[in-house]
Amino acid sequence: MPLWNDNTQPCLPTFASNPFCTVQTKSWNRTFRVGNTQVPLVYAVWMLLALVATALELSRNSFNNYHIYRYVHLHTVEQLPLYAEYPEKYFDNNHYGPVFGLLIAPFAMLPVPIGLLLWGIANAALLLYAIHSLPLTNTQKQAIAWIALVEMMTAAHNVQFNSMLAAFMILAFVHVQKGNNQWATLFIAIGFLTKLYGIAGLCFFLFAKNKVSFVAWFLFWLLVLAVLPMTYSSVEYIITTYQEWIQKLVYKNAKNASVAVSNMQDISMMGLVKRIAHLPNLSSMPFLAAALVGFGLPLLRFKMYTQQWFQQYYLALVLITIVIFSSSAESPTYVIAMVGAGLWYVWQKQTWATYVIVFAVLLTSLSATDLFPPVVRNEFIKPYALKALPCCLIWGIMVYQLLTKRFSEK
């Protein structure tokens, strides 16, 4: 049985009024006192590790991604091409939209060490806040945080934006459930105009109480956010930049489809199959078609739309889908998928689910650490994109459950 439930009814999202929501063990739910406040242990560990990981990269002068990020804002102000190469400033290329400059601006205007540390803390803190905002028991929230902890630290070591993007997706869902379409659509629009992944949040439209309001607010935020960078740049520059961004993403997708052993991207279901089968030219279209079918078929269960279990399963499905079916998926991206895996797990009552989530933590999160011998990491896990395997398994289980499970709050 899962570690928080001992032959009791599952804790529903409306747990405050559910007398059966009992916790028989404290394996996940550890706290300590700070003054008069009980602080969950995982929350303190989460923020401490985020700070340590970011500080280590600062001490090593290993934060190229942060240079790419801050120059999205600085180059927009200077009206320099966002997607050109600047080897004197950073290596690799920028792949984020001009709206990303709005997010990074408060950090980019600070001295680099301070901005970098605050950026790492902000990413971790926002994702933790988003997890804590979910309508779950405290034990379930903390279980999700424990499950995603290592991937959050991986993202922090790479000074990545993925933790914040996952937070946007979760907060969009939370505000849809609360009926706050103005906030929900803001988070979706920001995610979409920065890394495209955020557009998947539009499926939450199906759960919105006022769908006309949802559409109106989404269009409003798209217009506002698209235009806002023009206020400190120029209209012509921003329009040209959006066009270049689309071209850059198309090129990047084609490049990521290469599954050379040295290629650390396309850690996805497509990359997994291509590498294991030694079929580097295998088209991604069958996989994307399967994703569309698996994602879409359960939505034909219209009567389930009002069930909070069904809705939260779909949040978890979105978080995993946008990673395992993306040719741009890389190791730090899996903080998004592992939050989804954790959210799926806290609703399971069967013992086998615990084995599945342990498998995910071991192979997806810990396989990149020294717990695995270098020969295993370098000869098997990386070359064959095995990091994606557990999340692909959970995705398949979730689709089956969404098609067959009777979601009920009675």
C-alpha cells in the first residue's frame, strides 16, 4: 500500500471535510518547528538544495544558461538579434521568445552573482508554492515534493527555467479549479510565449466553469504579453523576432531528432525507441499520433469533467506528455514530468504503484548521480535515453486509467 494510506478511503481533493483522510505513517510527512510554525522537512530540504546547487554552479563559473537568459532581456533592450550566436558572451543559442525577457528582467538588471542566486531560488520556490497550492492533503503535497526533489536539483544545477514552467502549468490548473480565469490564462499565456510547452495548459479550458471568460482572458493576455516587449524595444524589432523565433524552433526540432550518442536532447519516447531499435531516421509522427490519441480519447468521457480526480489526472498527464513527446526534452526538463508522476502516485492505492514510482525515482532521477556506476550511465542510460522509460510507462498507465477508471467522489 502507498505510504500514507492504510486501508482507508482515498483522500479526496476536498480533504478538509473528509473524515476518512487519515495518515497511518509519517514517512512523507515530517516537520520541524521554527518558532511557532511547523515547517515540512521536505520544504526546507527543497530550498536548501536549490540554493546549494545554484551556489555551486556560481563557484564553478558554470552557468552558461543564465547568461543566455539574461541576454534575452539585454539584447531586446539593445534591439540585437536574439537568436544569433554570441561566443564572446555565451555558447549555444537562445531558444526562448522575447516575452521571456520580461521574466528574467528583474534578475538580469542585478549583478550576475546576485541575479543568478535569486533566479535559482525563485524557480525552486515558485514550483514548491505551486505544489503546495494543489487541493491535496499536506502528506500528498510533501510526497510529490520528495518525488520531484532530485529533478528540481538537477534543473537548479543547470540554472534552468523548467521548474518555473512547471509551476506555471500547475498554477494555471489551480486557478481554473477556483474559477479565476484571469490568473489561469495569464500563466498559460506566459508559458506559451516563452517555451511553447505552456500551450498544453489550454486543455484546462474543458474544466473551466465559464468558458467564454476563459477564452476572452487568454486572448487578452496573449495580446498584452506579445506587445509589452515593444514598450522598451520597437514594434518592428519584436515582430521580426517572433518570426525568427519560429524559424529557430523548427530548425532546433529537426536537429534534436538526431539521436547520436553525444546528443543529450530528445530524451523522449521517440528518442528511446529510435536509439534502442537503432533507427535514427524513424519518423516521430507515429509517436505524436499516439500521444494525440492517448491524450484525447479519455476526454470523450464528458461526464467525468466535473470530477476533481479526473481533472488532477489530466494535470499529471499534461506535465508528463509535454516532456516525453518533445524532441527538445533533456535531463533538466524532467522536473516537469516527475512532478506529474508524483501527482499520479498520490492517488494510487495499489502496492504496485509504489514499485513504479520507485523505479521512476531510480532510473529517471538518480541514474545521473554517482549512485550508478559510470559504465552504466555512459554505456546504457544515456545512449539509449532510458531516463525517459519510467515516465513513458506511467503515461501509458494513466491513459489506461483515464479510459477505464470510475472517478467518483462518493
